[in-house]
Amino acid sequence: MQPVFITGATGYIGRRLTRNLLQQGYRVIVLVRKGSEGNVIPGAEIISADPFDPAAFSSGIPRGAIVVQLLGVAHPSPRKAAQFRRIDLRSVKATADAARTAGASHFIYISVAMAPSKWMAAYQQVRQEGEAYCRGLGLKCTFIRPWYVLGPGHYWPLLLLPLYGLAELVPRWRLKARAMALVTIRQLLRTLLHSVASIPVPLRIIETRDIRTRIPAN
């Protein structure tokens, strides 16, 4: 199995993905800021470096590795628009540059559902720019597009389920509601693990409906 290089490995999704990959026998290398090493799942190899400087960590990505970009602002909200550009966009560009320099075989990026949303337009714009940047480098990319990921400590959107039910009854709301449906952390991890194990292609986009209903086909 090809080694997997992860940014954001100490976060909500990253820790769970790291644990799952190690249990499946993958060699996992994680990029963390100095001082965060103690938050890494035991068994992963650690690179402590500036995540916004590709030259600082590109040599730590094995040639042919699968790169998973998870680093971003925690708990996205409209008031964090400036942080999205300062952290999310800069980090995906740096990781993509490092992946190209290292000769990575596959670049997996957690993006976001692109159904129009005034509430999260700044977040969607940054993720769109991130996707475009990765494609422009010629990387073989998988873009995974959830809207909100339910899991421990992240269950408040369940309060919105009645609104989702109402949207199903209104034809002009139905498609948008489905595109912005909730996914569980288990569903997202299943999708990530399947993407890691899949043969890379020039571009694969996994929408919310795919995350929810099935393991995406190659």
C-alpha cells in the first residue's frame, strides 16, 4: 500500500482517519505545527513544520504517496471569512505545491457542497479556489464535498431535520436540500478510506449524496 501523508491530522476528522489507516496497515505520515506532536495518534510518523511553507515539508512526502488535505478552520461560520482565506486557502495551496514537488500519486481534498448558500458563501468560494488551484497543478485529485459532518460534539444540526423534511415536500427546495444534506463522521471516513484505496484518476468529485448513500465507484 502506498504511504499516506495527512495535513490536519490532529483535528476532528484527521485523528479518526489516522487511526483507521494505521489499523488497516498503512504507513501514515502527518504534518503538524511544532508543539502539537502530542496530539498525534501513536504509530504515525510526524513531520513538524510550517504548514504554509511547502519547502518546509515537501521532502517529507514519499514519492508516490497519497496526500490528504484536511487542515482548515475549525467550526466554519460566516464570521470566519478572513480566516478561511488566511488558513484554509493558504494551506491547501502549500500542500498542493508540496505534493507536486514530491511526486504524489493522488491528492484528496475535503471541500464543501457547492449548492448556493449566502450564509457560507465565503467558505464555498475559498474551497472552490482551492479545488481550482489543485487542478491547475495537474495533480490527480479527489474532491469530497460534504456540507456538515455529524459526530460527537457536532450534533446540533439534527435540530434542522424538520426543515429538511419540509424541503422534500417543496420541489424548488428539494434538490438544494439534498445537496446540502447532513453526513455522519462514519460515512465521511468510509468515503475517505475508499478514496485512499482507489486507483487515482485525473479528477473525481464525490458529492454529498454519494457520501450518504453508497461507497463511491471508481
